[in-house]
Amino acid sequence: MNLLFVCSENRLRSPTGEELFSQYGGIDAIGCGTNHDADTVVSGDLIEWADIIFVMEKTHRNKVSKKFSTQLKGKKLVCLDIADNYDRMDPVLVRVLTAKVMRHIPGIVRKES
């Protein structure tokens, strides 16, 4: 399953989602951002690649929906409602992301280290 995490600049929240969920078997995760100066900018190719797109805020959902309406047909787009209040891999952010994302991908298991 391919998971795409979207925030504004792809520096804190979406990279945390990518790192966190890449640790699960059967999951490929990529983080990206809606801003033109994001470390990885969201693109049509990334939207097409993803099985589920997780956006951090409603503004991200609106931008993605407007720009990629054609590529989103048949895709699951989920707004996590996670404000930009955390550092990358902040333990609270990890807990919040895990709780909110796992509702949409039940049954996945962490890879053994």
C-alpha cells in the first residue's frame, strides 16, 4: 500500500509520516508539501502513485483537491487535522499520526528490526 503524506513545506509533519509508516511491512510512504519551496513538492505523479493521501490540514486538502482533481478520482483523501505545532519526529506528533492514520489502514504490522 502506498501512503502519501502532505503538509506545507515537507520538513516536519509529512517527513514524520513518511519515516514512521515506512517501518511497516507492505507500506511504502512518501512525504511532500504544497508550497513551491517544499523539499519535495506534491505532484500528479505522487497523487497517482498513492493509494491513500493524508493531508495535515484542510488548506492542504483544498490545494490538492483543486490542483489534482483528475488524478484524485477513485483515491482516498484524508484530512488528519494536525496543526503545524510539532518538530520532526516529535513523540507527540508520532502518537497523533499513528492514532489517526491507523484508523484508515487497519491490520498493518511494524517491520522487524
